[in-house]
Amino acid sequence: MTQVLNWPASHDVEKMPVVPLKYYGRWIAAAVLLIVIGGLVTSMITNPRFKWEIVAQYLFNEEILSGLLATIWLTLAAMAIGIVLGTGIALMRISENRVLTSIASGYLWLFRGTPLLVQLIFWYNLSALYPQITVGFPFGPSLGSFDANRFITVYVAALLGLGLNEGAYMSEIVRSGLNSVPVGQREAAEALGMSRFRVMARIILPQAMRVIIPPTGNQLIGMLKTTSLVSVIAMQELLYSAQLIYTANFQTIPLLIVASIWYLALTTVLSIGQYFVERHFGKSDRRSDATPQAEVEDPNHSARSA
Amino acid sequence: MLSSQSGAPGSQEFAVIARGVEKSFGALKVLQGVDLTVGYGKVACILGPSGSGKSTFLRCMNHLERIDKGFLHVGGKLVGYREHAGKLYEMRPNEVARQRADIGMVFQSFNLFPHMTVLQNIIEAPIGVKKLSKAEAIEDARRLLAKVGLTDKADAYPRTLSGGQQQRVAIARALAMRPKLMLFDEPTSALDPELVGEVLTVMRDLAAEGMTMIVVTHELGFAREVGDMVVFMDGGVVVEQGSPSELFTNTKTGRAKAFLSKVL
Ligand SMILES: Nc1ncnc2c1ncn2[C@@H]1O[C@H](COP(=O)(O)OP(=O)(O)OP(=O)(O)O)[C@@H](O)[C@H]1O
Ligand SMILES: [Mg+2]
């Protein structure tokens, strides 16, 4: 089927106006959705049972704000624990020592395999299992012991629960990031005489960051909302503060809206931050200083009529 | 086991001395007793068919691979082992790193650090490993960039460069450590034909300055012109070696003949 196509001379395609394809289906779908959303929003505003005046009244309530603060620091602290722990576990998992890889896999299996809610309640009740916590060597000398009931406060239980659980998830993210860096990078760095630490810190991790950061941003935003789980162990974070208020005044919906507004505000801030951090680590990808792209073909010299 | 002798006769005078070097990957025995001696200031070109163990041998020289058996001296030192009281102790990672700092390596796939600019690629190891001051390292780097003809690319990121330019940066990066020996593993094999020349020119200049070089290559013209010796490897051993004129015009072994007739 090799046939030479001869354009008739009158068909000067280059001079014809172009009519873009019109996507009617998309326009209809968009219009329908706009109407539905508009209806929902109007109903939320006009339905008096949403009680927006109560929402406004409690938005900057002192207890809500202190709950908000607790949510913020809990999120950051748990995430920090998760990242440090996750990096450690990931390094253990890629190590050549079988014992280390097995321990890391076991950790992942345990903390990813049980519900976070269960882990939180478990840590909170740890003192029932170990009334006295002793630090020392197994069967060896003890370095000191303390009262579990006083040590495992709600804060410690919340941090342990969220941080250890997050460590498991972060280790998978860090590991996939480390694996995304080609082996040639490590070899080139080692061939230059860099120490293992330096290779990791200067060559591997910065490149792995581009793979690690987007899902870590998701984890962080997820963590922000997951902290609401610690309300079950009566830690006064944002949701629990709202709950305390609505159990007293029965304004359940308005107070849940108050909490949601704050959660939304925080996730918005985090998303914006994520955008800038990703842009920073993607620096070498932007071709701003690149040699110019191939020139656009000059239409007057196109070979179409040949 | 490694042979216990380490102070081989004249080990200080030669850049590389290999005796009976063996290396296996699992059941696959890739190096089956490689013998090679390369003097300082010499350029040795290693030829041979694919899978003959050329890259593996080169990588053994800076301990990217660990040898199973035999004896390998580079720059007057046993690679990867320290002799003490009649025993050979495997080196710690930081000792290996120190040993590697004197050996430059250039890879087929360039392996520039993509998150760093050309200049940062070059000064990273001199600052981090040799503890040069930043100003000193930058001055060095600019001199090396001029030498490889890339003065204007100091602030470019590697992915914006052509393959030939990337490989020249990789050479400059290795030279920045002021190595006593340069290893090249098929430095032009990943390049478009019209870019091969610019890399070979840089290597030719380097050889003219007296750099000791071991070059795995398929560029017979380069081997003939620049090489002080040509080494033909096949099946994990050195089958034949000699001066280029000797080896190319008066090939002795059948295996080398067969290979050369295919690539010429
Ligand atoms: N890390 C490794 N693990 C397992 N096998 C390997 C490894 N590295 C190399 N090999 C095998 O060792 C053999 C020799 O490889 P090597 O790369 O040294 O050959 P070469 O002579 O450099 O070939 P080429 O010209 O294709 O680069 C090949 O069969 C290869 O598959
Ligand atoms: Mg090879």
C-alpha cells in the first residue's frame, strides 16, 4: 500500500482557517455540576439549622484555638518522629546485614498491619502491662526505672502511637526514593573517594528527595487529620476541644464545622508549602538555562507540497 | 585466599600490577586469573569482546568490585587490604575511600550528579574529600573546564548538556581529585559518532601530559595512536598484550585475530 499522495494545487492547506473541535459534552457536564454545587451551597447558607452564627462565635474560641495549637504541634512532632524513624528503617531495609533487614521488615509488618486506633489505645494503656518501666540490658544490669503511669501521659501515648505508625509508612516512601537513584550515582561518588555518609547525604538523598517529597506532603496532610484519632485517648486536640464544647451545649454540627474550617485552613497552608518545596527540589529539571529548543519549522519552507 | 606476598618486586614503580586476579558473580567466573602490569605515565588500552570481563577488571582496580583471589596492586598499594603482621586485613570503608581518591574513574554513562551544576559536580569531592577551600576548588574547576573546553558551561545543569559535553565534565570531575591513575570504561560508547572526537581529544591531551591511563575501548584508532600498550581480554583472562604496532600488525592468538577481524 505505498501510494504517493498528490495534493491538488488548489488545496493550499496552509492558508485555510482552522475550526477547533467543540467539546459539547464537557460543557454540559460542567453546567450540570455548577447547578448542583450552587444548590448545595445556597442550602448550606440559607438552612438556619447550620447555625452559622454559632460557627462564627466559636471559630476563635479559646479552647478551639488551644486545641488547634495542640493539633499543629502533634502533627509536626509525630511527622518528625516518623521521618527520622522511617529513614532509619529504610536504611536498615537496604542494608546488607540480614538481621537489620529482618528487624526492619518486622517493624513494618507490625505497625502497618494493625489499626492505628488500636496502637494508640495500646500505648495509652501500656502502664497496665508494664507498671514499672526499666531501661537496661535483657538479663543484664538496669540503667534506671520509672513509673509508667506518670511517664506515659496522653501526650507520650499520642506521640508514640502516631510517630511509630508513621515511621512504618515513611520507611516505604524513603526506601522507594533511595531505590529511584541509579546505582551509577553511588558508584561515581564512591569512585571520587567520598565516604559512605557523604555519598548518602550529598548525592543519594538529595536526588531521592524528589521522589520522597510529594508522598511525604500527602502523609503530612493525612497526619494533620489523623491526629483527630487521639481524641479517643482524651488528648485535647482540635476535634476533642470541639467535642468537649458540643457535649456541653449540644451544638454538634456548628462545632464540627468550626473544626473542619480549621483543618481545611491548615491543609491549604500545607499544600502551598508543598508546592514550593517540590519546586525547590525539582530545580535541576527546569530547563531555564538550557540551550534553546529546536527552532520551529519555517512554514514557507515546509516540504508538504513536495 | 589472597597470596600473602604484598611487597611485590618493584611495586612502587608500576601504577598497576595484577597477578592471577579472579572474580566470580555467583556461579559465573568472570575473571579467571588476570595478569597485567602498567607503568606510570603509560596508556594501556583494553580491548575484547562483550562479557570478557573488561569492566569488571577495571572496577576491581578501585575496589568497586572485590576480588576473590589473586593480587592487585594499584599506585603501590594493595587494593582493599592492609597488611599487618603477616596477615591481610580487609580495609574499612573510609580507608577504601581514601585509596579511591587517588584513582579517577570515567564511566560509559557519565554518571554526573544531576542535582548539581557542572561546577558543583567538579568541586564536590575536592571540598568534601580533599578538604580544599571552596575558592581553591573553584579555581581548579575553572582551569579544568577550560582544559576540556567547557568554560561557559560552569553553571549549567548536566541534563542541558550533550553527551560529549557531559563526558568531558565527567573527566574534569575525576581530574579535580588530582588522581595518579585514570580509569576509563568505554568513555565514548554511549555517544553519537560526531561527539566521540571531542572526548577522545581531551583524552589524547591527557595522555600527552603524562597521565597514567587504563582505557577500556572499542576505538581501535585511539588505541593504536595513543596507547603505549594494547591488552586483549577474552574469557576473563588477558589473551595477548603488546605495543599497538605489535598487536595490530602481528596478532598471534586466534582469539584476538578473530575479534580484530570483526571490529576492523
Ligand atoms: N554485578 C554483577 N552481577 C552479576 N554478573 C555480573 C555483574 N557484573 C558483570 N557481570 C557479568 O560478568 C560478565 C563480564 O562483565 P563485564 O561487564 O566485565 O564485561 P565487559 O567485558 O565489560 O563487556 P562489555 O564490552 O559488554 O562492557 C558478564 O557476563 C556480566 O553479565
Ligand atoms: Mg563493560
